[in-house]
Amino acid sequence: MAQPKTPFIQWREQPDRSCRPRFAPSSREIALGFSGCDLQHPDGRWYSFEDVRLWLYGPDGRSGTYGAIVAARKAGKAGGSKADKGKPGKSKEPRAAAPAPRLRRTVADLIEDWQRSPEFAALRPATRRSYVAGCNAILYRPMDRTAAADHRKRQRAAALLGQPAPQREAEAMAGALPAAIGRPELRAFFNYLREARGHHMALATITTLSAALSWGTENIHWRLPANPRPGMEFERPDGRVVLVTMTEFVAWVAAADGIGRLSIGDSFYLALFTGQRQTDRLAMRDESEETGRHAFRQSKTGELVDIKSAPQLVARLDAARARVAELKLKLGLRELPPEIVVNEDGARPYDESTYRYWVSVARDIAVFGWPAGIGRQQAINRAQALAAELRSAEPTLLAGPDLETLDAAARNRAIEDRSRALRAWLDAAAGRDAAAGWRLAPTPSLLFVNRRGALDAKHDQDLRDTCVMLLDRAGCDLLTISDITGHSYKSAQTIVKHYRARNAARADEGIDRLVLQVRKEGMTG
């Protein structure tokens, strides 16, 4: 079999007639610090002829290993005299092992280069955080909650032992060639993500991949062809608009307060009375110089929102400031943190992961209740154990036909059947401890069956939409709502439209008005 003509490369023919490449520098290159190595991908696959040429010459024909050898020759980096040049072992400088060859050609490489670029660094912090989440979805396969917790434990153990961090299972897309991604590949990846991660995350991930591909079209190393994303239409799900009732809100705050996380309740009050995003609430500082008002800047838009303070919010935040002052004295801090929402552990602002964890713990306790006669940690352990039991029972509990195959009426009936099954399970779980009485009675409505027929929970972010709904119920127009919450007019309109379509009391009032109107128009009877 004819050997391909590539300098410094040995092509070793195998019994199956394939060839395995090895970088075999001459003594002169060895004296320059280059050493031989097999040319393999990290997953063990051998480089193809095209891979080898890209490694040798780079995408521009000059930046690869061969270019480095030429540059080293010109710089005269070989040690020793002229007589020693070209003789292995005669260099006065110790030989340095050549770095393992790595081709910059996969989607994972593109993502890494993009995240290190000045263009990525120039993005707003909130945009970068969103893109980082999308990048993780591109690079790694999803993990359930148990697997994720185990992975975090192994990461911490590796860090303590000074060992390499454990690797997550890679997505197939991570190893794809960016230049080979067309509309069919994007469509297939979207369909896969929608099943594996949900509709909203699928759209966010495609947006992230599209941004990386667009960056690659203008980067001198990548020089990618045109991004295939423009012009493609991806189905958009109905917006998630979920109302947290006042009963649910009070129970959720009481659960957070009961386990010593009053800061979580502070954040909930800010959400209900200002309608701000979770990210903004965690970073929120009161910038108002006028008593009775709150002013804070939105991270997404950079706009300053200045609104009147509700008495309930004032009372809650006054108590929060007193608690933070006590923490300052207890921990011996020199000054108070400027943020309104302060983690009780160390009097520092929350990171989003820790915040979400305690929001989830408080919700579990609110859902399953807090039996009288047990302490804080016992209540947490009990609620988390019941939540894990429910997740294990979910496939059986919510079994039924694929909702995508049903018409609207049959879909609604199937969702209601699953909702009844969920309520029965939650009632049975509460009944196990009902005889002992409740310090905090269960509020099972914080869990529900969503329109996809899956188990869902009310989230911290739902409080933002709840604020919009309550303002609308109070008679505020859309412009007023947007001024208070910072929503765009269109977003506020979408939330209000969704809510009004499901407000039975408003519909009943409308029918009463219709009856009066037709009588005015002359209808009798």
C-alpha cells in the first residue's frame, strides 16, 4: 500500500490494511525539543490522513506542528555546536517532551475557544451565564438528580485528594465537526434535546450552539461556513405561567423560616412585591435615597427600577437588616454586605446553586408538611425522603398513553387522571403522620401535573409571574405592570393573557355583564 507523503509521519500498516500514524521527528527535531508520539484522539481513535495534515499544517497551512518546527529551526533553538547539531544526545539542553497533539476541530474545541475569546468576555454577565448553561448541554449528557449529586461528591473527593476531576459523559454533538453541521443536524439535535432536557432548554441550547457557530465564521482559526441556524423555525412551547396562591406563598415562606433560612423568605417577598428576576434579587442592592422607595438595577437590561415600597415588604426587609446586623456581630465582620438577600452561612450573597437548593428544601417541607414534635433536621430529612420516594414512584404513578398521540379532549382527561393519582399519593403520604399533628400542615398543591403530563413543581421564578397576575387582578394596566416589574410590554401581555384565559371568576363576571348588556339591547326572558 502506498505511503501518504507527510513529513515526519510514519504510516504503520496493519493486518486489516489500515495505517496508524506516528510522529517520528529526526535527530535534528529531537534536539529542538520535539519527541515522537502516536497520533490518536483522546478517545483512542487513530488520526485519519486529513487529521494528520491538519495537525501538521493547521487550517491556514502554516500554524501546525510543521510550522512550529520551521520556526524553531529559524530561532536556532538547537543546543550545542554545529558539529553536535543533528546528533541525538549531544544537546546541552534537556529534551522536552512535545505536548500531546490536539486538533482544534470539534464542537467541544469550538466551544472552548469561543468561551475564551474577547467577544465572549464582552457579553453581559447574565448572557454569559445563560450561554455557559447551554454549552454544558452541548458538551455533556444530562444526569438525573441522584447522578448529579454523586458526581459532585466525586468532584469534591478528587479535589481533596489532589486527583483529576471525574469526567462527565460527553454528548455526541461535542465530538462533531462544526463545519459538517447543517440544518438536518441542528434539527436532529433539537429533537433529541427536547426529549432529554425539555423544550425550553432545547431552544436555549440551540441558541447557544448558533452563537458559537456564528463566532466561528469570523474567527481566523476556524473560518467556518455560514451558520445554518438563520431561517430555521423551531417549535416554541406555551409559555410557563404558573400562579403561586397566597396560601402556597405563606406555607413556602413559613417552611423557609422554620429551617432557619429566613433569607429565602426575604427573596420571596421581593419577588412578590417587585416582580424581579431571581438573578436580580440575589444581587439586589437598595440604591434609593428616598425613604419608602426601593431602587435597584436589572442585570439583563441595566435599567434602574424605582418603585414605592409595600408595607409588608418594608416590614420584612427591616427584619432582614436586623438579622444581618446580628450576623455581622456574631461573625466579627467589619462591614455589612450591601446585598439585601444574604446567606446565613457566612453572611455572604448566595450563589445560584446554593440558593436553588434551599428553595427546593423549603418547598419539599411545605409540600409534605412538618409534623409536630420533630426538629429542623428531622423535618428536612423526612421531606427529602418523601420527595425521593415520589420521584421513584412517578413512572408508575403517572403512567398512561403518550399525550402527543391524543386529541385535545383526550389529553385533558389524561392529565386530570394523572393529577388525581398524584393527589391521592400525596394525601396518603400526609396521612402517615397526621395523627401526630402538624407544626406546618402540608401544602401539596405546590406540586402538580403539567401540560406534558409530567410531575412538576412551582418554582421561585413563578413568583415573578404571580406578581404580574396580582397586579392585573388589582386593576393595573399593562404599562403600569411593566413599570413595576421591568417586564417588556409584550411579556406582560403574554402573562396576563394566559392568566385571564384561566380565571374562572373573571369569566363568570364577564357572563354577568353580558347578561345585563343583552337585556339593555332589548332581549327579554
